[in-house]
Amino acid sequence: MKFYLIDRQFFRHPQHYLQQVGVAFLVIAGLVAGLGMVTEVVVVAAIGSSAFITFAMPHYPTATARRLIGGHVLCIAVGWLWSVPYAAGVFGNGDAALAMAAGAALASASLLMLITDTAHPPAAGNAIAFAILGMSLPHVLFSVVAVLLLSLIRYMLRGWLRNLV
């Protein structure tokens, strides 16, 4: 195995890397500026990971609209469902309760994404976030608008975008 710091493909086609990363920047910056910083950092992080997949790996199965949108919506719903017993104190209090809610949300969301063919790894972060934070309309709107926009832009640029990974 050869050791290298920079992918050789970058030197062959630097414009693809720079342009696609530029699009990702514009989308995320536009979302955060346009919708305001109304979300928790963990929710924004899940969307940031999805933006990476959308623009660096646009032709991978996990970047499809079904998985991008379906995975996030499913994980938001599962996270919210687990937030109810967490908020009610069913798991107890403190770090152990937090760990139980987060673990249960992640495990059940992962299973459901796999059996519904909506597996999108970054969406799992939303399952954990919504299990802990509970349902919040601004968080839901940010996530849903973001994945719809990412999916739309990927569709519109599908002939131009290249896999960079």
C-alpha cells in the first residue's frame, strides 16, 4: 500500500473538487443564513454529513433521494418516538437515561432504515438528536427543508456532479 496525502485524482481534475465543494458551501451557508440558526448543532451536523455525501459521492446509493429524504424523515420520527419515554423519565435520570434513549433511537432507526431501503448513515444523527431534544418544529423544518433542497440540487446537477471518492 502506497502512502499519500493528496488523492491523485485531485491533481487530474481539481476543478471538480473545488466546484462541488463550492456548491456544498453555498447550500449549507444558504440554509443556515436563510432559516436562521434555529437548530441545535447536532441537527446541523447531520445535514452537513448529508451534504458531503450528496456532493462528494452523488452517484452512490446512499445519495439517492429515497435514502436522503427517507432516512432523515424516518430518523426524525423514530427519534421523536424515543423522546417521549426519555422525557417521561422511563429510563431514569442522568447520563444512563440519556445513553438508553440515544442507543434505543439509533438501533431502532438503523433497523428501520435497513429494512425500508432508506439507509442514509448521517440521518442516524437525527434519531439521536430528536430522542434527546424532543420534537421541535424549527428543528424538523430545518432538517426537512435541507434534505429536500439537497436532493433537488443533486437531481438538477446529476449530469454535472462526479463521484470524488
